[in-house]
Amino acid sequence: MGLQIDENQSKYQIFNLLNDLPFFDNFDDSEKREFVSSENYILTVDSGSKIVTQGSIEFSLYFLLEGKVIITKNEFPRLVVATLGPGAIFGEISILSQSPRTSNYIARDEVKVLKLNGELFEKLSPPTQIKLNQQLIQVLIDQLESNSFSFLKLKAELDSIAQIGTQFKSNFQEIINKTVQTDKLLTSMKQNRERDSIAQAGIQIKSNFQEIINKANHADEMIDDLNQTLNKLVR
């Protein structure tokens, strides 16, 4: 695994590559030859290999020719900040600011990149350096506009998620309310059944008690009849 220099590359081949890259559309042939004059490389990078390492100090400019590259940060190693495809440019921030690399650029699959050596830029003629800086600034502006659109899109998606969350919360609260209502209804029904059961028991007790009274009255009548019969016998 790693980075391999294309052994068959030539300055002519790199010059033709510059002609195919939109970044160099505003450069004439003589200015393009200034870029080719230094040692530049077409690199084949294996999947998973780092092309640029965060914190490193080197000022080369990279053009992605084939494959895809992911961007990560050391602070959040599992988070893919962005994915670049063919035609993408990276390394421009360090060139403009002369500061260490701010991100990791890792080959997602086998990729090919054109690496323009950082030392080359110091050897460019002043007009070409100015034009290069203008192009790099334009790249940053385009990226900022793209990022702004991405952030707006992300904000819209987050707002949508928030609305869904609010609706879910509302629906869930409604479910809770209906569950409480159902529980109250069940409790009421249970209480009603208990009251009905008590009422039925009361009716049964009253019926039984009435039967006892009736039997007691019947017993009194029998005693009265018995007393009357005894009185007759006594006479």
C-alpha cells in the first residue's frame, strides 16, 4: 500500500494533462511550460493510503485524475468531511497560507493524482504567480459557495428532521393522552362492574332477607295456629 510514481510519465504527458484541466484554462502555453519545468508527478495511490496528512508541512498542489478521495480530520477520525471526485483540486489552502495541512486526504479506492511540486511555485515568473494565486482564490470561493449551499441544504434537512421530531412528539403525547383516557375508562368500567356486582349482591341479600322475613312470618302464623289448637284442646 502507498503512493507510486508513474514511471512512464513525461513532461509532455503532464503538459497535455494541464491542457485538459479547467484550472489551467486561463494560462497560455508558455505559462503552462513553467509548471512543467519542475519535477511533478503522476501518482497512483492505493485504496486507504494517505495522499496528504493533517499537520504535515508541504505545499504541493494536487489534481484528482481518477478515483475518489475522502477528507477526514484527526479530531473526528471516523467522520468523512467530504468526498472528492475526478477534477477536484486540493492542497490550495496550505499554498496560500503557507501553513500546515488542515485535513487528511485519503484514497477511497485506487486513485491517480497529478502532484505539482510546491517548490515549483517559488520559481514561477511574477505574472504566473499572480495568475496562480487568483486561480487558487477562485477555487476557494467556489468551495465556499458550494459549502454554503451544502450548509443550507443541511439546515433545511435538519429543520425537516426537527419538524418530524415535533410532530412525533405531538403524536406520542396524543398516544399518551389516549392511553391515560383508556386507562381511566377501564378503571371506570371496572368500578362500574364492581358497583354492579355490589348492587346485584345487595339485591340478592335483600331478596334473601325478605325470604327470611317471609319464612319468619309464616313461622309466626304456624305458631299462632298451634296456640289456637292448644287453646281449643284446653277448653
